[in-house]
Amino acid sequence: MNDSGALLPWLVIRQDDNGNRYRVGRYPTRSEAQKVVDSLDDRGHKQLYWVERVGQGSQTATTN
């Protein structure tokens, strides 16, 4: 893992209607990343957002 991964180990991932996945951002804590997911979900977009730790699979999935 590089230095960036050590400092910002939590990712927010978005999956669109076609199954394409995109990294929304990197965050130092899971709680900060989850706040971003919650904020995006509150906007009412029909996308899938979740929190993932660098180097691991899906941690938290939310749909809207």
C-alpha cells in the first residue's frame, strides 16, 4: 500500500445503472466516508454507493 492508502484508507464507490464502478473519494475514517454515502443517498439519485477499505471488498452497501 502506498502512503496515500495509509492516510486515506476508506473509499466511497458508486455503481451506475450499467454496472460501471467509480471511486467518488478517499477518506481517513470509515465514519467520514459513510457520511458522504449518506449525503449522496439523501439526494435521491438511483445509484448504488458504498464504503470500502483500500485493498478489501465491499464493506457497506446502500441503495436508493
